Amino acid sequence: MNALPTFFIGLSIIVAIALVVTAATAGVWTVQYFARNRKVRIAQHQPLVGYYRHQLAFTH
């Protein structure tokens, strides 16, 4: 009877760690993506939103 709450607490901890790792990975990838394209965007004198709007429009 005591094992079920312990199981859910353990599962909650594992899920919380997985969410933190996922959020950190997505954050790092996002920063790297914008940093990689920054030199090109600055060289073209385009604002952030305008550059990515144009880029997304022509990638489909």
C-alpha cells in the first residue's frame, strides 16, 4: 500500500528531470540557431523578425 505513492513520487522526479533536460536542450539549440545566422542577418542589415520571416517563406 505504501509502494504506490513512492512509485508516483519517483516517476514524478524522473519526468521532472526529463523535462529540464528537454528544455535545456531546446534552449541551447535555439541559441545556436540564432547565433549561427546572426552574421548573415547583420551583414544584410535585416531586423530579426524580418530575416526569419523571409527565410521561412522560401524554405517550403
